[in-house]
Amino acid sequence: MMLSRRSFGAFAGTAALGLSLGASAGPGSGGQGGPARAARIAPTGPAPDPPAADGRRHTVGFDRYSLLVDGRRLVLWSGELHPFRLPSPSLWRDVLQKMRAHGYNAVSIYVAWNYHSPAPGQYDFTGVRDLDLFLRQAAETGLYVILRPGPYINAEVDAGGFPGWLTATKARARVFDPAYIAYADEWLTAVDAIVARHLYTRGDGTVLLYQIENEYYAYVTRPPGLDYMAHLYAKVRADGIDVPLFHNDQSRHGYWTPGSFDTGGERGRWLYGFDGYPAPDEVPPDWGHFGIGGQQGGATASPDTPGFVPEFGGGWFDPWGGAEFDGAGYAGSARTRDAAYERRFYLTNFANGITVHNVYMTFGGTSWGWLPAPQVYTSYDYGAAFDEGRRATPKVVPMHQFGHLVRCVPELAKLDPAGDAEYISAAGGVTGAEAGRIKVYHLTNPDTHAHVYVLRNDSTRPVTSVLPVAGTSLPVTVPASDARLLAAGIALGRRKLAYSNAQPMLWLTAGRQDVAVLTGRAGEATVTALECASEPTVTVLAGDAESSYADGRVRVTARLGGLTRVLVEGGGVSAPLLLLLADDETSVRLWPRETPSGSMLVYGPALLRTVEQRGDSLRLTGDTVEATDLEVWTPDGVREVVWNENELRVSVTGSGSLRAERPLARVSGVVLPSLGGWRRQVENPESEPGFDDSKWTVADRTSTFSTTPVPDGQPVLFADDYGFHYGDVWYRGSFTDATGMRSVSLGYSTGTQGLLMAWLDGEPLGTHRMPVPDKRTVRTGSWAATATFDVPEKARTSGRHVLSVLVRRMQHDMDGRTQDTHKVARGLTSATFAGASPAVSWRLQGAAAGAADPVRGPLNTGGLYGERSGWHLPGYGDGGWPVVDLPRAERPRQGVTWYRTGFRLAVDPGVDASIGLVLEDDPGRAYRVQIFLNGWNMGQYVNDVGPQHTFVLPNGVLRTRGANTLALAVLSDGTTESGPGEVRLTLLGSAAGGVEVTDVPSPGR
């Protein structure tokens, strides 16, 4: 075996960029005004129990290894979920339960300012915005919460989360500007009043960590930024938030480490974290505590706090046109950042001392309404472990395995490098480039002396080698571009694992026996050795396995397939051990859970949601897709098993479990109706010269707080200055003489994929569109252009003329560089004429903030005539509209046409059906569609750009047992035939089980 070495690197003693470090973080924090009395740090022992709003006070602190909850070490394994991207509060619980079951112990959430604040001083935390409800659900599910309220969040949402009204204020955002600080403080006051009721330190909830600002890399060494961060810190503390605070460094720069800004004398209550989004073909970097030092050293910049990644790529976002994944959409994201990617990068993070780890995104959801930033389309699936339809994908496998592992193997919370990282050569004498070798990270727990090995293969072919461990040469195979974790010397209940080339997943004590699970790829040959003082009795209960005993170790060899069961009894240990060896597919059907009476393990169903023990009865809820057996290893005394309110006949197995005598039933079929009975109506009367615009807003402003300059001699035309912040905006300019006018040039600013349409005296002048972004331009949000149209000869006359302009805005820039770019103008910016200089009087109309839908919120609708008239709402009287069939090939027409229909669903009670709407047509047809379901804006389809064709309709907004109203607002540019083409419902997935769904209020007119 040939060995070469690559150094882990020494611990850094000072922060990057010369920033001074605070004192070592104390083990306990909490209390109202300062650090609480430090909790005693327990030696390596069990992790804290799953969190709950238990009414007891808790301490939350940290040292260089990990978080410390009540003095007990915790590896935080978290996933990102944005409640605002799932506008059905019942389904929050669904996703939270799925995360908890699949091994996550925490959920990280952004709270978007724009989502909750329609106007200055107004804050809405009701309905789909009920933050209090979400935090209660997280506590009831048993998940810690990482709370991230900004004020700025980015998140690929409009203006990075800033409310639309902020764009029209003097406030300079993201610095210590008094005007901005006043608004930001008001926002944080509103949020923190809710959050303070859910702090884990007080026992009222499970909020464990709190982030201020987001990826703030401007002014890191200058007063505008230092004072700003210090103010936010002091503000949050003054609001009673006493859990540790942190910021997410935009990359591994070493910005915002402890001591880098004034925290009012508090010590040991600030965490350093950094974000990472490596490309799939990148070699995973060593950027944790054990990695390289210096400016690019990641966690080495803060050696006294645990390695912390507040955002690590669980996928990637896709822009309009699908340039990021060559048109494949989020299927391309999931394919390039798959389960092997997760193992390769996440296990490298762990091997480098990252013990606070959040995956962005774990459930991406939907950027419905006018929520998305200009760059991205409606779907925010992200290629995440749970797709937009709330289904677990193959990416959940490593999350499930590793999440349960860190919960039940406490040694993993405190590890030191046992030496430098090494390369072991491929078996068979293959040598040479690193591509033919496995990189090995060897770590050990200083208290228990357990050993952990992370083995990573960066090549494009599987590599087989041998690993020297525990006095033996252990054969190991790492698949191409993959990784695995092995352990030696860890406890498996009352026995100790000597070594195994299968990855440990969990152990627990169920009744009188210990149960341990190890995993790997199907078909792999495994060897697992247990320490035994004397020869034990080994019984192979199921699967392809053999055993032998020598030198104080029992050795079990097995080939993985399904669930291999090996019972080990005696050998100097009083309790038997049931060794379960599971392939990947089987491992995600194993569900450990704690009860007041002890641990239990469920095997079989597609999901285990809840567990309740009542005397000798164990009551389980969960999901099934296919017919499946149910088997439960239970605490002592359980005689009865109930599944989804149905009592099961059970019998005792040779494995010591209770098994249902009949399989759980598969999910029943879901029948979806075809969509017919469409009614059609054209709009845009605003383009007609005789339209009454007397109640529209006069564009009479001469100055603005926008970063876009106002052309000399022209009024401010920017929509935000007149209170129109979201969606389409109409302009009508009146003038009295077009003699000699050859052309009109209209400046406008929309963001990516926006467009402008113009009419003169009711006759179309044409449409101008922003270009489709590519990989080079996708991050650009402040798109502006000038559209020039020829004036028809017949219109070059004296007398009154009306220039009508419709601008589709694609929302505000995210201001990631702290340059107030969220204030770049949206809408019409200028109007000039060739051959004439008329005096134009402008009026404009859009979706006014003051008239926002009180239930659906200000981001739901724009300023189309049909929206202002309620055509998108259920109950609108469309009986006079003509009946039409789809698909259609409408003759070229510039403007808006509406289609409405109704449909009924009758999904069986007890079935969770995820349903989507599909739109498909000839991609050469230039039109786009706003999709309204029961009045809720479910997104925007652009037929000739894509890539999105399927739109998720979340249950609750969708009545799965009742009547629904579907309205489509079709905007066509007049250059081609337009649709819509085929419009149909599709079943994305279904399961027997689910959560009880309450209909989301969907008022009509």
C-alpha cells in the first residue's frame, strides 16, 4: 500500500484579515441580560433529547467542537425550509415531519420582510404568514429552529426580502443610516416579539440560533458596516433574544468572526459561520477547523467556535431559460448535485470539524405570486432532497443515514484529527495521480478514543483499497465521485464496534435488546467485527451472512441486499444485539424514535410521522405508497400496534419485533378531471384612447430616492414612487400634437425577462422584451432598455393623442452588494420623440399597496385590468364570457386575454395527493401566462422561454375534495399566434396518510 500525505493544517490562532478574536466561547449562554451561569460540559455522552416546548429553561452554548445544549454536545444537522414558499400552513407540518423522520434535528428558516409588510408600520403575521404557528409546529415536531429574519435575506426573492415600499424611501439600506435603521428596527421588533415566545432557552419553543443580516461582505472593516452590525446585535438582544447569534459569511473569507465588531461587552455568545456552494466537479475543499488557514480558511478564522456552515448547497437555483442546467430545469440540479455529491461534500465538511451544518435548500418550494427575484422563475425546487411536490427524492438517503448517525453516536460531536489526511492507493498496484486513490480523513474522540474515517473518491471510477484500522486491513470500495464514513471503537449499545466497512447509521435499545443498523450500497460485500470477551452465539435470521470468532472479536460477513439480520447473544454481554445490515433503499424505511418508555424502531412504511404510547398500545401515523409490511421493535410492555387509527393484528418475530400479520395497504388511485368548459375574455381597455383614466395617479413627481436618474425635463415615471410595487403597471400619456413625429423611444426597467407594450391612439406600436439570461448574465437583476417604435403616418396629426404603455416588471434587484440596487427604477423611465417635442401628461395605474388583498397579501396580484376587476377570483360572474376549447391558436394580438374554468376534485380522505398544472405548447409562440388558482397567483409561465411547464398546486389552496376556480391571464406580444395550448392537471405523487389539511381562505370578490 502506497501512502502520501496532505496536511490537515494547524489550528489558526488569529482571525483572518487581522480581526481580533473574542475570548473562548463559554459552554453556556442564555438569560436575559448576559451569559447565564455556565452549564457543566458533560464528557462524551448521549446527545440532548429531541427538543420540545417543555416549559423548562435550557442553556445553549458552544466550544470549539460543537454546540452545547444543557452542557451536552449536539451536532446540528439542519435543513432549510421557507414557510413563505409554501402558502398552506397545514403543509408546513407535513414537510417538518418528513425532515424529522429522515434524520434532521433542525430546520432553518428565513423570515421575509416584504412578505409580512405591505406598508410602513403594517405587519401581517396571520394566515399563510403565521410565524407563531410555524414555530409551534416545529416544536411539536421535535426540531430545533435556526431563525434568519434579515433584515436583508437575499434568498432569490424580490429585493432580497426588502418590502416594496422601502424602495421609495430616503433610507440607505444595509448601513448605519438612521432612516433605514428606524425601519429595520420596526421590522425586527415585530419579528422578535414572536420569536421571543419560542426561545429554547426559556422552554417555550425550540429556537436555538438567530442570524442577523445575510452574506454581508461590504464595509466589513469600515464604520458603516461595523456600526450597522453592532446595532443589529444590540437591537436583537434588547428584544430579549438570548440564544447565540451569528452571521453567515458570504464565503469562507473570515468576515464577522467573534470580536470583529462591538457586541456590548458580551463574550462567548457570537458564532462565526460561512456559506458554501461548490460546483459538482470541484474537489471538496478542506475549509473546516482542520483545513487550511488564512483568508480562505473557513472555520479556521474562528478556532474557538464550532465549525458552522449556515448554508451549504443542497442543490442550486435555475434562471429563466434554464441556462444553468441546459434547459433541464431542476431535474438537472438534482442530477448534478445528487446523493453522491452530498456524501462527498457533506462528509468532507464533517471530517473538517463542521458540526453545525445547514443544507440550503432541503425543501425549496414555490416562489408564488410576485415573490421571485428577477433572475428566477416560479419553481424554487432547487433540486433539493424534498422536491416542490413535497416528495422525498433519492437525495434524502445520505441525509437520513447521517442525520440519524449523529443523533445516536455522541462520539461524533467531539473529534480531533488523528493525523494528516492520507491517500491510499487503489488495490492491484494502481498508482499515480490522485484520481486513482482514496483520500482518507482519520479522526478520533479524545474522551472515548473512538475512531472515525471519512473516505472520499474524487475520480470517475470506483476505487477499491484496504484501510489499516484496529489491527486489520479492512477492504473498502468507494464508488466514483462519492464518499463514505466508517467507524471503529464506537458503542453499539452495550457492545463495541471493532470495525466495519459498512457505514453505521444508528443504534438504540428496544426492550431487552440493542439494535444497530449499518448501511451501504446494494450488492456490496461487508465485514463487521464486534468486541467480545468470549465467543458469542451468532444466528443469521435473514439475508446472506456468515460469522466467525477469533482474537476477542466476532466477525460477520454479509452481502447487502434488503435487510440482513444477525442476532449476537452472550460473549460476555448480558443483552443481545440485533445487527441489521441495510442497503440504501432499505435504510430509508427504518425509522427510529424515542418515546417516554424508551426507544423504538419501525421498519416498512414510506414514512413514520408520529408515535404515541398509551399503556400497552403503540399508536403510529405515517404514509404508505406501495403495500408494505410493518415491523416494530418496541419498548417493553407494548402488546398492541395501531397504524393511522387502525388496530393491527401483530405477532412476535424471531428478531424480537412485533410484525403486522397483513401488509399495510398501498395508496388508492387518484382520478384527475380533464379541464374543459373554458370561458374567454379579452382585456386592456387601457389601450383605447377613450378609456377613462381620470382616477389614475398623476405622474407629477420631479425627484426620487431611486438610484436611477430622472431624465432632464421629464417627470418621475418610476412605478414605486407612486406606490405600485408589484406586478404589471399601466401608463397613459396624453399630448396634443404629433405633427412630424417619426418615432417614440420609451426607456424602461424591469429586471430579467420583463417587457413593454405600447399603443398609440389604440393601435399597437409593438412589444419590446428583455433578453433571456445566460450563465454570464444570470446574476444581473437591474435590466433596463429603450424601446423605439415608428409612429404610423396616419397618427402624425394635431389634436389629442394617447400613448398607452404596459410594463411587465420582474421585480426588484436583490442588492447583494449593498449598493441600494433594490431602488433601481421599475416600470417606464423616460419617453422621447423624434421629429416632435410634445408636452405629455402622464397617469399610471398598478396594484396599489393600500388596496392589497388582505388574505393573499401584496405580492399576489399586479395591475392588469382583469386583476383590478377581480377576474382572477373565485365567484366572479363570468357567465357572459364566450365558451371556448383548449388548446387554442389565437391569432396574433398584442395584449391580455383571460381564460377561466372550474373543476372539482374528489381525492379520497386519508390520501395525500400532490397535484400540478401542466402547460405545453409550440415553443415558437410568444406568450406568457399568470396562473391563478382560487384567486392565488401560483406563478408565471413563459411559453417561448421556459424551462418550467409544471406548476405545483399546494393542497389547502387547492381543494382536493371540492370545487376549484382556475384563471389564466395570457399576455401575448402580437408577433406570433398565442395559446394557451394544452392545459392539464397532473399527479406528482400520492401516499396513504399525510397530514390533515385545512383549506386556505380564498375569498372571492
